[in-house]
Amino acid sequence: MRNKLKELRALNAFAKKQSVGMQRKLMLYWVSMILVIFAAVILLLSVAGAFSQNDEQLHEGVGALLKNTQEPSSIHI
């Protein structure tokens, strides 16, 4: 009877170790699926042109900043 109890305890410990590994694998799977879905949404929005308006505004802003920083330096020369 004691041998059976020891075997059951060993089996229980082994099962607990396996479940933690499986939980980690499952968590890694879900995190990777979320990242893939996020990347697909970003790709679709990029293809659809959702970011193009912001790109143009950024380009205009950087151009204006560059123009403003170049003008005062030409005055001092």
C-alpha cells in the first residue's frame, strides 16, 4: 500500500510539472496569436492608407521645421 501511495505521489508530481510546461506553451501560443493579429491589422491599415494622412502631415511639419532652421543661419552668414 505504501508503494502505491509513493507511486501516486510521484505521478502527481510529474503531472504538475507537465501542466506548468503546457501552461507556458499555451501562454506563448496566445501571445504569438495576438501579435500576429496585431501585425495583420497594422498591415491592413497601412495598405488601406490609414497612415498616409499622418505621413503627409509629418512630412510637411518636418519640412517647415527644416526651412525655419535654415533661414536664420543664412541671415547670420
